[in-house]
Amino acid sequence: MEGYSLSAMIGAIVGSIGGLFAIGGVRAILAHNLTLVFRFPILGFLCFLICGLAGWFLGGFLGPRCGQRFGSYQAELLGGAAGGLAPVLLIAIWAWYTSPH
């Protein structure tokens, strides 16, 4: 299939699921209260969309380049996962920085 990239799909999956819990998870860890994970549902949904789209683009960009560089299909899939994890980490760092310590 032309134009099909499994690494982009993996990046979107990792990014969207990670983005769903990026803000609430950080606040729950800092406050030692598990219920804070679901305290911001609209913001979590927005991060789900943003990280999913960013993970799709970054995973589709990084995955094939890692596969070409290392000559392995598994490296392409790991590159896609790393591309999806990048926006999640950025939002989690932002959530940690803006939360009261």
C-alpha cells in the first residue's frame, strides 16, 4: 500500500493515549492523589487530540528515517513510538512546570 506508514499510526496511538493522561497524571503524581488523573477531562481530551496529531506527523517522519539508518523494520516502529512520545513528554513537562509544587 502506497502512503501507508505503520510508524505514523504507532506514533498517533502512543501520542493520543499518552496525551490523555499527560496533564492529569503529572498532577496526580505530585499530589499523591490518584483521583486527580480525571480532574481535567476537557483539557485531557484536547491533549489527546493535539498529541495524537503531533505523534502522527512525528512518527511518520522519524520512523522511516530510523528504519533506513539502522536497516531494521523494528527500528522504524521504535522511531514511530518515539515520535509519538515526544509531544506527550513536552506536555507532561509543561504540566509539571505549571503545577503548584
